[in-house]
Amino acid sequence: MNKNYFTVPVTPVNAGIASDILTEHTGISKTKIKDAMNKGAVWLTRKKGKRIRLRRARSRVISGDTLELYYDEKLLALKPGDAGCLADHEQYSVWYKPSGLLTQGTNFGDHCSLMRQAELFFVPRREVFLVHRLDREASGLVLLAHSKTAAAKLSALFQQGLIEKRYRIEVLGDLTGKARGVIDLPLDKKEAITTFEVISYDRETHTSRVDVIIKTGRLHQIRRHFFMIGFPVMGDPRYGRGNKNEQGMMLEAVSLAFVCPFLHDKVVFHREHFQAEIVKYNG
């Protein structure tokens, strides 16, 4: 058994302990069911209720409930890399996400996600809201909110383009002839703007290191834009040819800068120093 989906309507006949019901219905051992529940692969939906992850194996479910199990042995066996909390401002925190770690979980679980690691990090527990994403293969800074108010304010900043996101990438080819420039090719029939500045070119590997700022947030924007102009990101598993490497995708979110809606100062978070720098805002 590798990847399976099970749905179990709860009736007066089978109501009781969630893990017992799933074990009986799926034939999967109770130990594996408990592990899957702990890792976020089991969902509970109540009549007119919210669909939530069900983690407690001894949880009681009642007639009218529906249990769902998304069972992927390979995913559940994965041991994700650890994210690091760069800065904690109570209303929000800034994290460094390593390559290979999801920003948020899927139906099949969330133990390999930054959001779950953040939930477990804080004592006492805090709510965690996602306000932007970073591709699984990419590494770098991610901003998480810890209240609905913070999530709304920070999301608005992203939507208005008021958060400057800087990236460092390595692309295949010699891009020094362009030095700096703007890629404004539409993506998915929507405006997409990427500005860049070339840092260096390595003749031995025939690759260029580039600093990038994106003005919009389209799906895989940096990866697609540089592929479209003939300079694919090294290690990108989806876009480009001849750009395979052993290090993984060479795309890192290195800094975030914005006017904090709570401090009312401009804050700049740098990956390079793994510290936060607060700059007085005079705007």
C-alpha cells in the first residue's frame, strides 16, 4: 500500500473512537493510523461544521460525522528539515524555510510543512496563518501571522505590492551581457514583473548569480520568467533543460522589507545575517 484515500461515514452502528473506526475500515494497523493522525492525514467533518484535521487517536466521533484518511506511506515516512525562527514580533514571525519543506500541508499530512513546525514551536500555542508561499524546492524567508488581524494586514501589504521580496538565484548561462533588467512577460494572462541585477558569472560552471526582486506574485514567477528568457534556474525540476545539479534548486528568498503595521517602522529581515534589522521609517 502506497497512496490511498478512505472516506468513512459515521453511523450509530460504528460511532466511537476515531482510530478504532479507521483501523477496522481500512485494515491499516492502529499504530500506523495513530501516526497518520498525528501527522495530519486524517480529517473530520461534522454536520454543518468545519472540516478540520483530527490528530487525537482517542477522539470520539458521532453519527453524522465523516472521517477521511489520506494515506501516503512515502510521505508519512519522510523526515523534514527543520525551519528556523528568524524573528518573533508576537503578531507575526519570520522563518527560514529549508529546501524540501512545504510551506503548508496537504490533505495527505502537514508534518513536512513550515506551518506545522511553527504551530509546535510556540509555547503556549499560537494560531498560525499563511500570508504568502515559497515553493517546496526553494529556501528562504517566509512570513507567518499569528492572528486574523495580522493576517489581514500583512496580506493587504502583499496584495498592494508594499512588501519588497528579494531573492538570490543561480541560472544557467552567461547573463552578464544584460547586467540588470526587467522581465515583464505576462504569466497566466496576468501582469508579472521581475527585476534583476547580475552579481557574477562562473565560466567553469557556465552559471550566473543574480539578485531578483518581484513586483508581482504569480505562480513560480521567477522560475518561469528566467526560463522564458533562456536562463533557467539551476536545479529547477520543472522548468529548463541542462540545468540539473546536485545541490537542488538554487533559488533563495534572502530578504523581506516592509512598513510594519504594528510598529509603524520599516522592518528589514536579512537571511545573510539571520537577524532582523529595524530601520526608522520616515515616510
